[in-house]
Amino acid sequence: MKQPVQQLLRERALLLFITGLFLFCSPARLFWAAESMPWYSPYLIWFVIILLTWFLYRWLKRHAL
């Protein structure tokens, strides 16, 4: 039985949120916030999260029709 699109949206959004939370609030932050990393590292991570959200939205919108 297929899951409703709304359920898929909730699951993937939650997974994306947890991944973002891990990147910004865990000891993994010490890797991308190190002085040896380029200044744009946090912005690059935000860009990737936003890009994944956009792809998720497009994919769900296409499959909802």
C-alpha cells in the first residue's frame, strides 16, 4: 500500500531537519567551523540544505498530481 504524499513529505522534512540539526548543533560543527576551513563553509552547508529542500518540494509536487 502506498503512503500518502503528505506522510512522505513529513518523513523527508523530518529527516532533513534532523540532518541540519546534526550539522549545526553537534560535535560535527567543529569540523566545518575550524579555522582551517574556508569562510564560506557554513553558507555552503545552508545552501545544500536549502537545495535539498527545494528538490524534495519539486519531487513531491510532481508525484502529488
